[in-house]
Amino acid sequence: MGLLDLPPELLDLIIDVTVPNGLESFVLSCKTVFRRAESQIAHHNALKRIWSHTSNARPTRLGDTLGLLYEISREPIIAEYITALSLWDRREEHELVGEMDEPNFREDEGAMRSIKSLLKSAEYYVRADQDEWWQQILEEDAAGDESEIDKLHATVALLALLPNIKTLQLPDRWHEVRSGEAAEDLVPAVEALIATANNSDRRLRPLSSLETILPFVEEGYDVRVGLQCLQPLMCLNSIRNLYAVSCVAVQDDWGDVPFHWPNASLRSPLTRIELVSCCMDAGGLSILLANTPAVNVFRYSHQTKWDGLEYDWNPGEFLETLANYCGSNIRELAITIDELHGEVINGLSSFMRFEKLEKLEVDVIPFCGPPLESGQRLGHNAYIPAGASAWQHIDIPCMGDMLPPSIRELQVNTDYPVPSEQALRSLFKNIRDRSLDKLLLLKKTVIRQYLSSTAQELAHHHGITLEIFDEGVPSPRPRAMMPEWKREFDSTVGGIVMSTVDQ
């Protein structure tokens, strides 16, 4: 018996089973199925339009994650339509509209029972203390909009229902989901979710399609979020892109925001890591990169965090760590500085170990310190070996000798003449010659200067394009937005949010 020989009622059931992932391909298989599926197609298109990109922002309530669970409890198939989800509601209370006329489901015992019953279908929930978990959801929800309590238990419950989500923006206080923080009891639940996504035999596994994590906090000196809270999600088999802001992973400073990888048997398939206004040392970076061996795009901007965490920073050690773990993979690399209160301990001195590097963007500042191989150090623990001459800006190596033959594009951001006219001159003193005899693939070289063109003569002398950032603009953007990669990041994630409160 052929498919079209089946009774119409059975064909309807088959069509229903294909929703949502297989519906479009199935109904396009023949005209008969397409005509039979007209009502399902209309409903499918409506759900896709409304729910594929959604958030927990509701007109009358901030961060209403319980409201999302309520909508799914009314029509569970909604959970399968959500592919992009934002749980970071950036609005202020005054931006909410007035009370709506529709009934409040929180006052409906039947509606609340339906939500609780929905959660019991989540695989992790079967192993949890269901009554305690539900009570936590209710207590967090009852805290209201004025509380700084995010709906973290409701968040984990929601994530456990989403098999097709590809892009996720976590709630503002997700940083508390790690050891030593207020929500450390949720860490085992999150790890169980990841294990379910990676290993369950279920057809619709929660989070099994998640590819991209977006930032969930502001940038700023006062904002620091332990990168540790994102570590479990990095272990998803599907994950590919990490975009983060204000994350901290420091092993060797006083601030006690370390990063560790608890399960040495798990590796992350991340291929892109972009970290804005973050604070990491070589120790924290080494643990991250040792467990993300597939990374081929790495972009990082450094920021000293409150109370002077990484007041002095060591780009030289940072780059050496990158080369040790990812030197053979990296195609695109950016290292820039948003805010550095102290000194460059050791400067960047060579990219030769990045044998596949095609695009590099750097600030001049990370070069402004003695190379690791000199044995010298600047900053609080400055050191010069006996008999050695103190490092100077004239000692900065030339870009032409630091770059591998694979390089195709180079962008250098400068505050010329700060910190020294000599710094930029040293970087480019033989770039023209090397582009003719060694760097044969280098087709684009840009010096980008903030609000000024005083480096024009130097750029012209070396045959380099000078790009002036926001010159003549009535309200120029902050210096930290000058790097091209930061502006691309800003566009990709929907905007880097500037800090307004301490975190």
C-alpha cells in the first residue's frame, strides 16, 4: 500500500507527527499531501513567525520566564519552534505598559497545575525533588520585578524543554550558577541537562541543537562574571560559537575568580570564541584552550576589573598560551585592550607559530612591553636581568618579521602618538619590504587611528592605508569601539551594553 492509499485520517496523523522539523519537506513531496496539510501549514507558519525568535520580556512584567512556561503548557508544541531565545530583559520598570485586561494565570490553580505537569515531562525533572524545585520557581517568581533575583530555576526548567534552540542569551544573573555563588545548587541540574543533550536516546533532546551563546551582562570595570558559569554549556556536542562580555578567568591574581574544567574526558567543539571587556590571564586561558581544541577564531579585548584585577597584564604570555594550544588552528585572531590601568608586563613579539593565520587585528599597546624571551618584566614586579639594557619602544619588532606567510589582512589600532611615536614606527619599519619578499598573500594592511590623522605621513611612507575612526562625528564612539572586530561583535550580538550599575 502506498502512502497516498492510506485513509485521510491516517495521513493527517502522519502530517501531525512531522511538525515542526519535517513538515515543510514532507508537504512539498507531492500536491496531494500539500493540499491535505493546508490547515497544519497555516498553523505551522503562525507558530514559526511568533515563536522562532522569542524572549521572556512581557508588556507588563520584566523577565517573565514563568509566563513562557505557561504559554508552552497551553500548547506544548511551541517548545519545538523556539530556535532563538533571549532571557536577558534589559528594560527598566518604567518602560512597562499598564496592566492588561487578560486574566492572570498565576491566580488560576488549573493553569499553575498545567505548568507543573509540563515540567514533569523534562528528563532531568524526574530525577529532581519536584516539589522543592516547583517551590523555588514560585518563590523566585513571587519576588517581583523590583528584586535582583533572576528566575534561575524557571530558566533551567525552560531550557529542559527546548530541543531545537540554536541561539541562547541567558538571564543577567546566570553568573550565580557556579560554585561559591548563590545558585551553585543549580550546577548539577545544568550538568545533567548537558549529559541528556549529548547522550540521551530521545528524539527530541533538550539543548541538543544549541550552537551559539550570546552575552548576558554589560561591559565595564565594575562588572565581572566568572567564565565558570558557562563551562557546562561549552560541553554540548552542538556548540560552536561563544560570544561573551565581562567574563573573568584569572588563576594567578588575588581576585579568586579561577576557571577549571571538572571533567577531563569532555572536550568542547567550540570553533569561535569572542570575548569583549574580559579579564583573563595566561593560566585561565590555558585551561579554556586545553579543552577547546577546535577553536579557529579567537578574538579578545582586555579590561582591568574592579579593585585592580589584572591591573598589569601580560599579552606576551597570553599569546604564547594561544600558540601552545591553537597555533595550528587559528585563522582569525584579535587582541585589543579596552582598559588597562597598569603596565604591559611582556609585549607581543611574534605570530610565527600561527601557521594558518589569515587575519590579525591588534592594538599597538599590547606590543609595548619587553618580549618574554628577554627575561625582563614591567609593572608591579618589574625585573631587568643583571647586565641587560632596559627595554625601550624602539625595541619593538617589526610586523614584517612577526607575521607568518599565510597572513592576508592586518589591522593595527593606534592612539598615535600615545604611548610613543616610536612604537608605531618600530612596528612598521620594514613592512613594505616584507610584503614584497615574504608576505606575498598580504593584500590589506590598515592603520586605524582614533579621531585624528596625525599618523598619515607614516602610513603613506610605508604604503599603508590610514583609516580614521569617527573623525568629525558630533558624538564619537568610545575608543574601545575602534577595533573593527568589536563593531562586528556589537552587530552580531545585538549591541554591547554599557554598564550602569555595579555587578
